[in-house]
Amino acid sequence: MKLLSPCIDKCENKNGYCTGCFRSISEISEWKTLCFIEKLEIYKKIEKRRRLQLK
């Protein structure tokens, strides 16, 4: 199974995370080399960051 990149081409770094995909610079740069489980963990972090942003 393959996880697609959460990138939406709205790259802007605020507070250490992209405002488009909510990933850190290191998460973005390492994405292509990560295994499925590692990508899934990043998706979990993304959801937490989105929820915090909406508060």
C-alpha cells in the first residue's frame, strides 16, 4: 500500500510547519525515503497539528 504526499502546493513555513500540509521541513525532505509505517506516523502528527491550528 502507498500513502500519497499530503502536499497541496501551499508551501509557507510558520511556527516550524508548512501551513499547507502541516509537515516540518525534515518530514517534507525525507518523505520519499520513508516506509509506509513512518509516513502513517507523520499523518497522525499532521492531524494533531491541524486540530491545534483550528482552535
